[in-house]
Amino acid sequence: AVRARRGSQVAPVSEDDVVQAINKLETLGSGFRVVRVGHRKVVQSVPGELNLDHNKILECAEAHGGWVTAEGAADALGFSRDRVGSALQSLLNEGQAMVDDGHEDGTRRFWFPYLRGFT
């Protein structure tokens, strides 16, 4: 849509263009910022801080196609169930995760749609 409005003679919008624009928004206190999660750069659009536990859980989710279970994350990271539960609840409260209670094995999954692979 941006390219259609700008015309074909203009250079395409690069990842660096987007990062610079978001960094300018961050200066204004808008809540937008770019954070690194595993091998990806993610735009955080809700105010809040990602601590080490959050980042580790997000990296675990990235490795599993955008989701984790509390038990799987605890086992993979060597964290206690309470520690993982606290971090997942915080991510839910910040609107960064979605809960899936409908999996056939009955295990609750926490989805992070922005970490889901796109093809």
C-alpha cells in the first residue's frame, strides 16, 4: 500500500527505515520500540518492559513456531514452574500472548502470534 501511494520511482521501505521511524516514536514516549527476541526484531507496541525471563520464554516460543507450554518452557529453560507461570501471566497481562486451551492433548499453550513463522 505504501509503495502504491509513493509510486514506483521511489526506493522500497527497508527494515532500517522502519527501525528508525519506530526509534523516533519511542523518543516521544509512544510505547513503540524495537526489541530483539531470539533471531528476530519485534515491534513492541504496548508500554512495558521485557525482562530476562520474558525474553527467554519468547526465545523458546520462537524456536517452537510461536508457542510454548508452561511445562515445556520450564523444562527447556531450567526455570521453576512458578517462575515461568509468573512471566507468562505478565506477558498475557501486557497483551503479548494468547491462551489456547483447545489443543487435543489438553495442555494449555501460550501463543505469540508475532513470533509465528511466515512463508
